[in-house]
Amino acid sequence: MEYDFFSLNMRVAFPPPVFRGLFSSLYPIPTTCMKFPSKSPTISRPILLSVRFRSPSCADLKVVEPREPLTDIETQNSQLQSSFTEIPRRLNSPDSNIFERNVKRKIGKNFDVLGNKGIGKLSGKERLKSYSERLRNCALNLSLNEGKEIHGVVIKHGIDPDMHLWVSLINFYAKCGGLDFARRVLDEMPERDVVSWTALIAGFVSAGRGSDGVYLFGEMRREGITPNEFTLATGLKAGSMSLDLVFGKQVHAEVIKLGIFSDIFVGSALVDLYAKCGEMKYADKVFFWMPEQNAVSWNALLNGYAQVGNGEEVLKLFCMMTKSKMEFSKFTLSTVLKGLANSGDLGAGRVVHSMAIKIGCDHDEFVSSTLLDMYSKCGLADDALKVFTRIKSPDVVAWTAMITCLDQQGQKQEAARLFLLMRDTGLKPNQFTLASLVSAAADLDPRYCESIHACVYKYGFQSENVVNNALVAMYTKIGSVDNGYRVFTAMSAWDVVSWNALLSGFHDSRTCDQGPKIFIQMLLEGFKPNMYTFISILRSCSSLSNVDFGKQVHAHIIKGSLDEDGFIGTALVDMYAKCRCMEDADVIFKKLNERDLFSWTVIISGYAHTDQGEKAIKCFSHMRKEGVNPNEFTLASCLRGCTGIASLENGRQLHSLAIKSGHFGDIFVASAIVDMYGKCGSIEDAEAFFKGLDFRDTVAWNTIICGYSQHGLGDKALEAFKTMLVEGAVPDGVTFLGILSACSHMGLVEEGKKYFDSMNDVYGVIPSIEHYACIIDILGRAGKFNEVGSFIEEMKVTPNALIWETVLGSCKIHGNVELGEKAAEKLFELEPDIDSNYILLSNIFAAKGRWSDVSKTRALMSGQGVKKEPGCSWVEVDAQTHVFLSQDGSHSKIGEIYQKLEELGQKLTSVGYIPNTDNVLHNVSYREKRENLFYHSERLALAFALISNMPNKTIRIFKNLRICGDCHDFMKLISGTINREIVIRDIKRFHHFRGGTCSCQDYW
């Protein structure tokens, strides 16, 4: 016997791990055996032990695994260092008798004294054939230990295998899962043919090790062995398992070269490979070029189209298959159902369901699971549940599919209950079951979330990425970002889904600043963002109003060729809109290939929130012309647009549309309708609609309370607050803004203080800077400037521009020059670009006749480059908005307007009206002051409304600045003279003029 080491030439730079260090100590060795050095030379490739006999014998394998301890042998054996073993051909040592006794004792029931069960009496050829047959039976029965016993006998007696026995050994080990042993047998073969290689490759493929199968196929070809049709089909299967398209194309070339394309198994394998790799064009060509198709090739092509979600092509192929008289199986129906599920074709799915019932396989677990999945993806959880309940013994796949269905359809509680039922059956969930359950838990009690996390550990899936990703998403969704981050950092490996799950928790105003940091870290880690990544980071940018970082993300999107994706496009529109960059948002919106309801809602909402109500209404009309029907969010956004421009007629049309579409009962739409009527000057309609609501939440109550307050109906605002508390609605900060504003407009100083104190003491609402400003306004309007000063000093927050603007406004009302100057100085530091601060101080000086100070203030304003916003008023006539500036002469009917104003002036003069020129804060003549007052923008708007066809209608005028005192007196007198109600909304509040009085009772 001779021994040698040799270096296996692996022929590629990085062979699969399975081929590294294959040989190990596999057989007990007597103590008399020699020992190899423990350290082997350092070589770049693995060193394998080749044990060769002078007459070729069997491979170096641990084939005898005693079923009972062989202590008498084990005590005399020693393992070779470095796991290398010397195996003698014959055991001539004194211990050989012990070995034979143990072998006999172990397998004596089946074998004779020679361990051959009579095989020893056969001729050499017949003996080899018998061993081969026995190994084949062991392979069929998956009897690994029995086969190893046979192999041990062959080794013990030094039998020289023929080619058939070699192949039988490889086939036996490959089919019984002993792939390393099978490979070692192949390495020891004196001559390897295509059959032996095919048996080994098939074994690896059957074990799901496609990459190793690809490697082996390449090694076989490098030895110059030509594959047959079985080898090619097996190699293609390995390529499809590992999704190795390049390898598959190379094998395809060999198929053509060898002229084996007509083989139906090779053709089917080619179809399967291209389909699995998503190359449906090639799969389709191969399929239709095949001389004949069988069920396997049909199923392969159908499965390919199902995987890519092309339900239409799946249905088309299935119809062709049925017309060709090809019999289809339950696997075919399952594949078709999968394709229809991915495309959401419910009608065709039900037809296939009826076919499954017809051939009697509708209760098959595999078909039932795909039926369940089809109904689930089509949004029919009830039908999916019916299918599930008919499965006699649902396995974990069926349970998981049903739990996933309930989760995806929003029935989270039902998904949790079903999981309990599954556990009651004793069935253990898999990682996909738990991932779906974790997703459902995110909408349930936080304690349930923690209990499901404990279940993950209980069942040992804490290392599964699919579960951990779901846990990260769950914790971020319930606001427990820290726990989500802990799960993320504990993961052994991240994928894009992991990063997306983490990013999804950083959208709100509290945590959104971390979104860009996580996105940057993701890029540094080498991960490529996908659609969901970009949508998440764009949402973070929206919350941050960080348009600069948003533009950088936009550049990444273009670089990744994802700018034409509809979902990303809509997210970009939303980001630009929320950053108030409506021009950029409009550019992206117009480039969208398909504009769905969501994208229309985003752009409409963007225009509404940036005070571009006319564009919002225009977009809404365009959307409806394209056949897109609004939902409740679209209607609420467009109603806000109407509110911004006080377009009552458009608002009423939207109200009608809400009733027609059945959305008027939605609380968001209802609150928007109340708000629209209130801010468009029709508080009566707002009140009537509010009283008709079946359900009124805090937002609805806030809307009506603030509406009453703005219209000077303080008593109703306070009464509504009391009713709100009786009905159980919980007040918030906005509620108290409305209440304090009502107290301010009514001059209720003490009541205002009580409500302010009760915010934190009674209702647990911490006052914000806006609430402090309301108290200062209450005190300032009442002229209690000492209390104003004390209150500002005792405030728990630092006074900002809003506080000092309120103080300056109060000083203007009462002519408090000293405090007004102090407030203005603060404002010039905080807001040097706001024109109203300079104007108010200038008016305070002008009212006192301090014209030099007026000049200085205006010079300071000019020096800062600040320009006064011109006063304008607008009125809606026949759904058209007409805008007027002071002293305007541009309107097409300006002659008629001036004539009407002269007529009105004469009527008022006859009843004793004298213009109050003190409201003209310019150092000009009385005549100029009088003319200046006479042509204020709100008077021009009133005259135009009167000359238009608006008989007996309430006239609603809207102004961008505060109404002056003389115009206020003018409107009171005119309302009594013409017997019409006039409603004017200025920058502060509404004034309802009727019968010579105003709703503000001159306290404004």
C-alpha cells in the first residue's frame, strides 16, 4: 500500500465551500498506524488526502457507523492529526479478528461469515451487480446506514468496483443526502464518465444546492466530458435554482451545439431557467420552438409569467393549454391562480376556482393555499376565510397565508385570534407567520407587540431577517423608535428592507431630523436605495421642510432612473409642496405618466396650504375632467382652498359634491365644510351644518368655536364650549385659542384669565406662545398696560415676535406711544422685514401729530428695503372674484362704480354722515384726506356688488388689511340705508353690518 498527498486542482479562484477540506478521519485506525505531522504546508488551495491502492479500490469513507459502541476497538484506536486517515486494504494486524467479530455481530443477521449474505458464493461480476442492486434499493428507501454497511463490506474485502458500482455508490450517497461522501467517491474513481458526474450533480440539485451544481457542471466540462441530455437538464435545473442566467445561456449554447434541443426534458429545463430568471421573452421563444410541449414545460412558462405578475399572459397561456387538450394538474391550477392573484384578476380567479372544484382538487392543501392567496390579494378576506375553513388539516403555509390575508385587509384583531387558534392546534409557526403577526400587532395594543416579540424568541426566529425587519417596522409604527433601533442594531446582517423599516419611523416632526442621517449611513454602507427608501426619506424631508436635502435625494432618484416611477413622483410632488416650492411641484406633477387620485390630492393640497386657492380649485376641475373622482381627502383639501380665497359659491358646489358622493358624513370633510362656511362669511350655514352632524369630534368643535369667535359671536362660542364638554369631547390647545379669542373680542378680561388658568390646572393643556398672546390681547384691548407688562415679565416662555405684535396693536388702539416704541424696537430686531410693524408705529406717531417721527419711521422702513403691502378688497359675484385696490381705476366698470359711490355718499350726507379724517394718517389737506377715504378698496367692492345683479343677497367683502374706523362707520350707516346685510372680513375678524349696527359692537 502506498500513500501520498496531492493538491486538488480546483480550476477556479473561489470554489464553493463544500469542496474545501473534503477528506477527514472517517474510519477507526489501529494504534500501530503511523501518524502524519499535525501541520501541513501552507498552500493557497486546500490539501486533500488521496488514499490509493495498488489495485484501485473504494473511496476513503467512514462507511461503518456502529449502531452500538465498539469499545473494544475504540480503546485501541487513535485519530490522525489534521483529520487525515490511513486506511489499510486488508487488516493483517492482531486486531483484525476483533474487527471481524464486531462486523459480524453488527450485520450478522443479513450477511454470512464474510459479511456478504451469500454474495461471497457468487462470481465476481455477479457479486458487483448484487452490491449495485442493494445500493440502488438503499437509495430508493433512503437507507443511509444500511448503504454504508454495504460500502463497509466492499472496503473490508478490498473489492475492486466496476463502473456500475462506482456510479451506484455516488447515486446512493447523493440521494440519501451524503453529498460530501458522494463527492469523495467521485474523486477516487479511476475513470469518471458522464453518468457518474450526472448522478453527483443531480444529488446537489435535489438538495437545493444549485450553485454547487453549477460548479460541478463546469468542473465536468473542464475534464473534457461531454454532457448528455440528462446532464444538460440537471445542469439547467442547477442554473435556475441559483438564478445564474449567464451559466444558463452557456448551457443553452451547448444544447444547440450538441443537437439536443428537441429533447423535451432539456427544452422544459430551458424554459424553467429563463422563466425563473425573469427573462420571459427567451422563455417564450424556447417554449414555442420546442417540437412538443409537456405539462412540465407548460407549467414552467406559466409560473414565469405568474412570478412577474402578468396575469393576462397567464390566462392567455392557460386557455391555449386547455385548447391543446393538454391535461393540467393541481400544480397547473395553483400556478394560474398565483398569476391571477398577482394581477388582481378576481373574475378569472373565480373561473379557475370553479375548474378546481370540477376536477376535485379544490380541497387540496396546495390549491387551497393559492386560492386563499388569490382572494386575499383581491381584497376578499371573507372568501379567503371560507376557503381556509374547508381545508381539513391546514399546514403552516395555509395558516400563514390566512393570517397574512387578514393583516393586509386591515383585520388585525382577527389575525391575532387566528394565530391563537393555530397555536391551539399544536402547529409551530414559521418565520413568515410571525412576520405577518408582527405586522398586525403594530395596530394593536403596545403590550401585545411586546408579547409577540417574546414569541419570536420563544420559537427561535430572532435571527431571521424577515422577522426582524417586521419588528423594526412595528416598533417605529407604534412610536417606540428606540426599541426599533435596538432590534435593527442587533441584527447580524441588514438588507434594504431593514433600512427601509428603520427609515419609516422617522417621518413625524419629533424624529424626522434623523431621517437624512440614516439615509446617508445607508449609502455609506453600500446599500442601493429602492422605491420605498426614496418615499420614506422624501417624507422626512417634507416633515423637516428641508428642500435642499430633498433636492439631493431627487438627484439620486434621477441617477437611479426611478424618476418616472409614479409613487416616487407623487412623493416628490408632496415634498416640494410641503416645502412651499409649488413651481417645482407642478413641474414634477406634469411629468407624471399616470396621475391617480393620490397624486391629484397631493398637488391640490399643496396649492391649498400655500394660499393658492384659485389654483387648487382649477386643479380640482381638471382632475374631474380627466375622470378621476375625489375622495374625502381631496374634498377636504379643495374646501380649504375655497376657504383661503373666500370662494363661497365654489365651496357650496363642493358641499353638494360631497353629499352626492357620500363623503359629507366623513368627519374631515364635515369639519372642512363648517370651516369653509365660517371663513367665507356664512356663519349661519356653518352653524346649521354643524348641528346636523351625527358625530362631532374635537376638531369639529374647534372649528365652530373659532368660527363663532371670528364672527364676534362670543356668547355662542362660550356656550359651544360648555356643550362640547357635556358631550364628552376633550378640549385641546386650539379649543382654548378660540375661547380666549372670543373673550378678547367681547372684552371679557376676568373670564379670559380664568379660562387661561384652567388650561393646565383642569384640562392638562400646556399653554403655548399663542395662548399667552391671546391674554396680552385681552389685557391690551382693555387698556390694562400695567398688567400687560407684568404678564410679559412673568411669562414662562420667552416673548417672541407674536407677543410684541400684539402689544403694538393694542398700543395703536389706545395711542400708547411709549410702550408702542418699545414693542416696535423689539420687532425691528426680530422681524426687520415685516411692513406692518413700521406702519403701526408710524400710525401711532401720526395720530399724535408727530410727523417728524413718522418720517423717520418711514425712512427706516425704506432703508431696510421694506415696502408696504397695498390694501385690497375682493368680492365674489356670479362665482367670479373681483379684486379692488384703494383709488383703483382699472376695473372695466369703474365709471359705474364711482357713480354708485357718489350716490351712496349723498344718501349718507343727507342723514348726517361726516367723514372722520383722523383715520387718514398722512400730513395732507382735509380735501385730500376726504377723497382718500371715499375711494378705499372696500367701498369700491361694495359699489360693484350693488350695481351687479345681487338683489337682497348678503354682500360679502374680504380685505387683506384691517378695516379703518371711517369705513367701519360708513358700512354701518349704509347697511341701514339700503337695508342689506354687509359682511366684511378683515385681517383680524368678521364684521356683520345690518340695520346700522355691527356685530363687533364697536369693540375691535
